Amino acid sequence: MQMLHEILASIWTVWAVLVFGLIVGLLKLQPDIGMMAVIVAVFLAQLFVNGLHLVLVGVAAGAVVSIAILPISLFMLWRLRTRAN
């Protein structure tokens, strides 16, 4: 019985991640990324409440921040290079 519960829990987790990816993918098509950030934060909070380790939540938050900062810094570098010429 315990093994069946673990299998069902993993299936639901995969299903939740797929639905989350679909929702975030659709929200990414819109110009406003604020709602996407809210959805990601709520999803990570729900995974934490469900039993995900705080370290993994921190790693995911760090990855999101890193991915958000990278395009901004690259754009600023591109802008500085094009302005100098």
C-alpha cells in the first residue's frame, strides 16, 4: 500500500510540473512577466509545503534570480557597446 501511495504521489508531481510548465509557457507569451513570477512563487511555495526541502527551494529561487539578471546585464552591456560607437 505504501508503494502504491509513493507511485501515485510521483505521478501527481509529474502532472503538476507539466501543467505548471504549460501555464508558465502561455504566460511567457504575454509581455507582462509579473503574473508569471507570481505563479512561479506560488508553485514553489506549494512544493515546499508538500515536503520539498528548503535547500531545493533556495536553489530554484537562486536559479530564477540568476536567469532574470542575466538578460538585463547582457542588454546593458550591448547598450554600452552600441552607444560607444
